[in-house]
Amino acid sequence: MVESVAQYQCARSILKEAFTDGADLEGDVKLEELFHRPGIARYFLLVRGQRTIGAGLVRLNAMMPHSIYVPYIAIRATDRGKLSTRRMKQLFAKFTRKMGARRILIEAENPHCMALDDSYRKERVQRSARRIYLLQRALGASFIDDPAPAAVYTRPASDDEQKVRNSLLLGFVPIEPESESFFNPDRTAITIERYRQLYLELMQLDYGAETLVPTPSPLTARYPAIRDFMTRTNACSEERRWVSLHAS
């Protein structure tokens, strides 16, 4: 875990190397603010031998002990592939349990959505597909990827919280086994109600404070993207039970 200013600066440097688009990474002011709020955010470094090979950010909250949200994780380009997928899973499982949580929540850009948008370069679409594949292999992540418009994942944009960003997928990494009742028999889908629960947990972690975890009412009142998601999926849940998972 990052404790010193020098460690924070190292972590920020690695993240900025990996996330070069301003819409994908918080600005310097916000990143530094989070460094000074360890009750809801902690940076970490991945170290192999004497070399720092990666970094990331965790959003946490003592009032929401079951989940942590990892908005950013990056490995230096020169060090990718040097940690086995088995070792990565072990590290993150140990890391998550140490904080008392039972699951990791993550996000990834949706390559299908990006491919339909001419503003995204082909290389970036391919990189996003590769990232999902690596997160599935390295961490055992599952991503919710249902083609129905009512199930589209929307969240506030990093550069403007009043904007709606809809080119992402919600992912989760169970460190402790999830209830079988959340999955269909062949584990290719989860209940839409569970999708809504995981979504709400992530937004509460992202927009919570040390002394306050926002409930759905203030979140939907303040952020159009959250209001849109909760309204659509609530209506959808009256007609269907399942949302599809991204193929592994």
C-alpha cells in the first residue's frame, strides 16, 4: 500500500503511462485529493523483486466492508507478462481479504460499443478487448455484457459527472464464493437484481465519503447516468430475470 508522497508519485506516473486519454483517468487534482483520503481511497504498488512493475487505486469504505472498487490498475509495458495469472490471483485475493472484503468491483471499456463508434481508433478497441481477456484470466473477473438496451451500463464520466458514459462494462471478482442463486445453471448470466446491487455498491464506493455512504435517492438525484441506469433496469426487472455475462 502507498504511504509516502514519493510512492504516490510513482503510482501516479505508472497510471498516467497506461491511461493516456484524459477521459479515462482522473485529473492530477482529484488523484492527489484521493491520496490524502485513506478512509475511502488507497493507492498500491506491484513490486517484483526490487522493481516496481505496476500500480493501482482502490476505493473502499468501512461502512461497506464487503466490496472494494478498483478503478485503475496498470502494469508497466516493459513488465507485462512477468507475473503469472496464478500469482496475480493469489496477490489480489490476499490483498482483498486483508481489507476484509469478499469481492472486487471493476470496469472495462466495452469493445463492442466502441467498435460502433467511429471516434475510437481500431487499436484502442483491440486494446480494450485484450484488457477484458487479461482481467478474466489474471483475476478471474466476470463482466456483465447483455445486448438489451435496457441493460446497458451507464455511469458518470470522469471529466464531467453530469455526462453519461455508456461505453463500459461492469465486472466483479468474487474472492469468496458468490451464492449460486445469483447465477443461471450454466453460469452464463446473473440475475438483473444482482446486477443492480453490484452497480449500486460501486457507485456508493465511488461517490461516498468517510462518514457517509450515499443511498440511491441522492445518487439518482445528482447524477443523470445513475438515474438512467436504475430507472431502465428497474423496469427491465419486471419482465426478465437474467443479464448475460461476457464470454470468457
